Amino acid sequence: MTISIPYIRRTLYRIMETSAGQRRGISLVFNITLITIITLNAIAIVLHTVPAYNRTYNRLFYDFELFSVVFFTIEYALRVWICVENERYNHWFYGRLRYVLSASAIIDLLAILPFYVSLFATDLAIVRILRLFRIFRLFRISKYSHAYRMILAVVQDKKEELVLSLIMVIFMLIIISSVMYYVEHPAQSQAFSSIPATMWWGINAMATVGYGDIHPITPLGKVLGGISAILGIALFALPTGILVSGFTEHIRYQKAPRRCPHCGQEL
């Protein structure tokens, strides 16, 4: 029995792509292995910054990084090859080009590209920055999380409301910072030197962080600071309510029957 190239490509697509079917058998093993390697990479990135661990296990970190890059490179190449099984990328050239330029493929590429670029980089600062990009491997685990896909769907459905609430926060920040500048500038000309500088205070006040490096000292400024903190709580609660509403709608939709209980027709 001869196994054709399209059959191998289609089989690999079912194994590697979570959207191609149920995750079971070889597909489940592959997904668990991939998530495990990504998780271990995140742990290695964190522990590598500890001087004691870096000195003791530096060779182990390097070998694991090399193994991970080889593994992710092969996986990336396979995904570019099998992407034509998806109807969105079914053209042998332009389909693969669209896939390579997709957000998912760019994240996959950023997970391995820093290693290869660092091989030719001589500037240590550039190498350190490139190593930071390895954290993009964490984003890859999101493709295998149902909760993450639900978050994306909710944000997509509520994007107009979220953008509107963000605009309201920005407008309120500009208004409060402008008023506070004219109130506090005569008393603290260095701290509240300009409206953009005052916006740093406005962000702290509205987010109720309260770093304390810039704070009002005039009575009117203190009153305005209290009002800003109260308004900040209300404004930041607005997108939270929008997201909660979106999650409720999605959960209700998923639990709703897909067929009419009377006629049996698909809803």
C-alpha cells in the first residue's frame, strides 16, 4: 500500500491542529508534549536569570534551549507545509504566504527567530533583548486553551463597547490632569511641570495605585484627587462589566440546545 504525500499532510494536519477535530490519541499526546515544552521553556527563562542557577546549570539551560529551538523549528516548518489543508490557506503558494503572515504564525516565528539571530549578533545588549523575545513561546500555549479562545471571542464581540469605554477613560484622564495642572502648578512647579507630566499622577490616581512620587498638597488639589480616585474606580469597572456580560452571553449560547426540542431542526 502506497501512502501519498497529501495523505501524510492531511494526517499531520489532524494531529497538529486543534481545530481540525477532537484531541485524542496521537493528537492529544502531541498537544500535551507541546504544552509541556512551552511550560518548561517559561520556567527555564525565569530560572536562567537567577545567578546561582545560571552558574550551576548554564550548560543544561543551553542544551534545553537548543532542543527547544530544533523542536519548534521543525514544528513551524511542518505547520507551514500542512496549512494548505485549511480552506483559508488552500493555495499552495499564496495560502502559505497568508499563513506565514498570520498572527499565529508570527508568534511561532518569534519563538525561534531570536536564537538564530543571536548566533550572528556580537552586541551583548542586542543578544539580551533577543533572549527576551523567547517569552513569546508562552503565547503559543493559548492556542490550546478553550478559555483563551473564549476570551478572544468575547473581546471580538464587545470590541466597540470596550473601545468606547477606553476612550471615556482617556478623555477623563486628560480633563482631570489638565484641571490638576492649573490647580497644583503654582504650588509645585517641578512636580506638576506640564499637563503630560501631570498625566502620570492622573493615571496613578484613577487606577488607585498611589505611588506617592507626585501628589497634590493644596486643599482644592486634594479634593480633586479624591474625586479622581472615585471616578477611576467607576470608569475601570465599566469594561469589566462589559466583559462579564459577554462571558455570560457566550456561556448561555454554548449551553443552549442546538436543535429545536419540538421539530428537531437545527437552530
